[in-house]
Amino acid sequence: MTIRTVGPASAFPNIAAAMLAANAGDIVQIESGYGQESAAVTHNGMTVTGLASSTGIVLQLGTGIATFTAGGTAPFTILDAPDGNGIVGNAGDNLITVSNGVDAVDGGAGIDRLIVDYRQATAAVTGNSTSNFTEAGGLRSVTITAGTIEHFTVLTGAGADTITTGAGDDTIDVGGGANTVTAGNGRNSVTGGSGADTVTTGDGDDIISVGDGSNTVQGGQGFNIITGGSGADNLTALDGGNVIDGGDGTNTLTSGAGDDIILSGYGSATISAGAGRDVITVKAGMVSVEAGAGDDRLIVDYSALATAVNGGVTGGGLGGGYTGYASDGGVATVVFVGTENLTVSLGSGNDTFAAGDGIDVLAGNGGDDVLNGAGGNDQLSGGVGSDQLFGGGGRDTLDGGAGDDAIQGGAGNDLMVGGTGNDGYVVDDLGDVIVEQTGEGVDTAFVNVDGWINLSGVEIARLSGAAVLLYGSHGDEDLVANQLQASTVDAMGGNDVVWGSAFNDVLNGNLGDDIIRGQGGMDQMFGGAGNDQFVVFDAGSFVHENAGEGYDVVYFVGSGTFDIGANVEEARLAVSGTGLLGNAGDNLLVGNNSGLASRLVGGGGQDTLWGTAAADTLVGGAGNDTFYSQGGADIFLYDAPGWGIDQIAGFSPGARLQFSAASGVTQFNQLNLNIANGNTQVNYGAEVILVFGAALSATDFIFG
């Protein structure tokens, strides 16, 4: 026996050179720190020894080597020969591989891993990590010295294998037969084949994946990841935070206590989760879910369905979880028990779903959907289609998506997004926020709460319920008073349309060119800055305008006579309106052209009065006024002195100039008439009336 040293300071520069000089039974001793070499062991009975600093050394055993021994503490990788070897490891952490022949392995004192690579085996492989692994027929086998190998990697072929390992971090990959695998405690990785496998692991964090056969799996306590195939699998994980993916077959999925993630594919499934905060996902098929104790979430992914889905919570509560269902009446039905929170993604059908009081996520996707979040801070999205979204209690986020959607947040400060389409909102809380972009349709907000709401992007806002106070934004909006009781509407900024009700409302256009419609009742109407228009239904209403706030127009459509108020420039009669009373400014007063006789009374300014084809009464008042008759038997009434210089156009047969006693004119001979070119000038002291297109006589005058 000769000792041959290897390294920069030794007789041999590397192991390969030492092997060329070596004989059977020799010792190759590696210098401290020498490593990173792959070499062949060419003689029987040799020993290769090194210290822990000699890393990266791979030793390939040649044929005909019955025994090989590793010495020292170096972490060798040892590969067996095709004809079988006897291998003894050292005190280092060795990686030993056997693949063919009849082998015997003693791992030594380190933390060793034995790789049993029997992937070429065609017969069944059986065995356990404390004694041996053997292919039926004896072509391959390895005998293990108990307690000398800490971790195993076992790879098998197409046979029906039975593999058992003990405590340790083991990797087991079996082939296509109906295999039985039992792994002990530790961090194990088990991969099944295409057959019907049975896999059991001990406590530890295991990764288990089986193929498309009908498999049975039980993971021990710990954080396990278990994945099934397309077959009918029975997958169980004990206590711990587990991930179970059943695949698309008809599966039974069971977890113990812990925060588990359970996924079912497009097949049918029976799912039972233990205590903990579990997340369970189902896609299609006939599925039964029992979530167990804890704050659980059920995710129903029906996004691929084209059929209509109906369902929701039918009982229970947050304390013990809800019961309920979701079904399309055909290929997809899930029945659940003990679920606190729901995530439901629906398909392209017209779906209806109602959640409970948990924190729920409901997505309608395609179709005209009805989604109800109930209590909790929910997220609802309608997707494509004309959807109805109801948030319920809590701080909800509701997104209608494309289509004409109806969105109600309910109690709580909600975020409501309409998207494209003509959307309708119900606002129940001052903290609600509506998000609409320009050009996304004509959107309407029904406001059930008093105060200022951000209505940016909303075209129409209506007071409803018990609310009596509505503020607009600074955009161009239609703002509608409560139709059930008197209310106050303030448009703020923008060119707005403000609508009243049949009650006595306060309507304020504020900034901008506004249209203010009373709709009935004795309203207080404020135009504010801008060129405003008022539609007045009740003569008891009052229009408020300040000087210099624009050119303002009143349309009186009610019965009786309406006093247009100060600082209004123009007033017109329409519908049922028959009387207007001007102000001290220069007014344009226009009669009703719907066939009703009008009474137009100017104030102290230089007014313009337009009559109609009916028999109107036109009173200019003080100031130099202009009258336009439209052919009726009109009365031009002078009921006070000091009328100035008036002009009348369109004086028709049957029309009369009438002077009351208060005017100071009581008889015809007090007047001086000058007639020329078919026109008449009526003089009374400094007062003048110019009548164009008519030669007047005494019969055209009335006194008293």
C-alpha cells in the first residue's frame, strides 16, 4: 500500500496523475485546499482522503472495483460503475450515486445524500432507506448501512414501485406504474408518474406532485404543496399552511388546521378545509366546499362560462361563515358552507350574485349582471354589459365598466366608477366619490344625502330620498330638486340647468350661464353671475338678480301676473302665462304667442313691449317706451302722468289708447293730434305718443 499525495506542493499535481501511478489498495491523499477536479478511480480497494477544504471533487468509479473508501472530511461526489460497487463514505458530506449493478453503500459519519438512479428499471423497484432498494429480478440493487445516509434521492422507472424513506430531506420521482411512496419526516419532494399512485409523507414541508392517474396523497403536518393531475385524486394535507391543487379531475381535497390554499380545476370536487384563514378556488364542475373555522375566502372563477350564473349567500354569517351557492344550471355548480369572504369572477352570461358581509370581490365580466356586495369593504366590477352593482355597507369600490350601469354604494364611503355608457349612481354618504371621464356618456347621480358631493364628470344630479340640499360642482350639469319635498339646490360653477319641484324650492344657479326651472311651487330663484334664464311656474315665486350679473331672461308659464324682480332684463310669457310686471330698468317684455291675451306692464325704464295677435293690454309706465302690436284689439294704457315719449308700431283697427283719470287726461280735447303721412303724433304737454302706420281719430281713444 502506497500513499500518493496530490496538490501543488505534492508529488502529483492532480488526482488523475496519482491514479496513473497507483496500484490496487493504494491511498491518494489530497492536500488541504486542493479541489475542483473530476477523476476516475481505476483500481480496486483504493482510498481517497482529503480535508473539508477540498471541495468540488467528483470521483467516478471504474468497472471491476469491488470496494472503494473515502477518507477524511472532504465532501466528495462519488459515482458508481455500471457493474456495481461497495462504497464507504468519509466523515464529510458526501453525494453518492448508484444506478446499475449490485451496490453496497456506507455513507460514513457526514451528512450524506444517496441518489438511487433506477430510471432505466423496467421492473418494480421496492425497498426502504434503512436496508436496500431492489429492482425485481436482481438487475439493480443497493444495500445501505443503516444510519449512514441522511437524505435520499430515489428515481424509478416504469414498474409499480414501493418506496419508503425515513426522516430526512428526500426526493422521490417514480415512473409510470401504480406506485406506493412513503416518505418520513423532513423536507421531501415526491413526484408521481402516470399511474395511480399512493403517496404518504411525514411531518415537514413537502412538495408532492402526482400525474394523471387516480392518486391518493396524504401530506403530514407542515407547509406542504400538493399538486394533482387530471385524474380522480384524493389529496389530503394535515395541519399547517398547505397548498393543494387538485387539477381537473373529480377530486376530494382535504386540509387540516392552518392557513391553506386549495385550488380545484374544471372537474368536480369535494373540498373540506380545516380551521384557519383558507383560500379556496374553484373553476367549474359540481363542487362542494366546506371551508371550516376561520376567516376563509372562496374564489369562484367562472370567467370562462358563457351561460348565466345565479347564486349567492343563503344563510349563515361572519361568525361561523356563510352558506350559499353559484350555479349556471348545467356544467358548473358550487355549494359552500363556512365561507366568510367571496371572490367571484363570472362569465359572459347575464349573471346574478349576492355576497355576505365579508370582504368580497365580485366580477361580472361579460353580460348584464346584478352584483350585490352586502356588508364589508367589497370590490365589484361589472365589466362589459349594462350591470347593476350594489355595494351595501362598508367602504366599497364599484366599477361598472362598459355599458349603461346602475351603481349604488350603500352605507360607507364608497368609490364608484361608471366607465363608458350612460350610468346611474345612488349616493348614500357624503364620503362617496364618483369617477367619470369626459365623453363617457350621460351619467346621472341620485343623491340621498345632504351636503357637497364631488360630481365631477356627472351630467345629471337628482336629490332623492330624504335629502333636501344639493351642491353642484364647477362643471356643466343638470341639477334636480327632490320631487317629494321642498329642497335647496346650488349649482356652484358652470353653465348648469337647475330643476325645481312642485314644492317651494330654493334654486341657485351661482356662477355661469344657467337655466333655472321652477317646475311649480313658490320658489326662490337666484341666478348669480352670468346670463341666466328662469322658467317660473308660480306667480308667487321670486327671481333674485344683482346689478351687473349678466343679461337675464324670465319665462313665466303660470297663471296670473308675475313680477320679474329687480335687475332682470327680459321677460316672456309662455304656456299659461298672461301677465308680466317689469322693474325699474330697461325691460323687454314679450306676450304669450299661444293665443292668450297678455298684460304687459313696464316699470320706470325705457321698455320694449311686444304684444300678440290677441287683445293685449300694454302699459309702458314711466320712461320712453316702445310698443309692438301684433294685430289684436290691444289697449295701450296710460294710468299715470309722465310717460315720456312713447312709440307704437302695428296699431290695428279695434285697438285703443286708454287714459285713466290718474294720467291727468280725461277728455279728447286735452290732446293735440298731428297727422302726417299716415302717422299720428299725440301730444299732451311735454308727453308724446308716436303712432306709426295709423291716422287716429277720436274713436281710437278711451277715457276713464
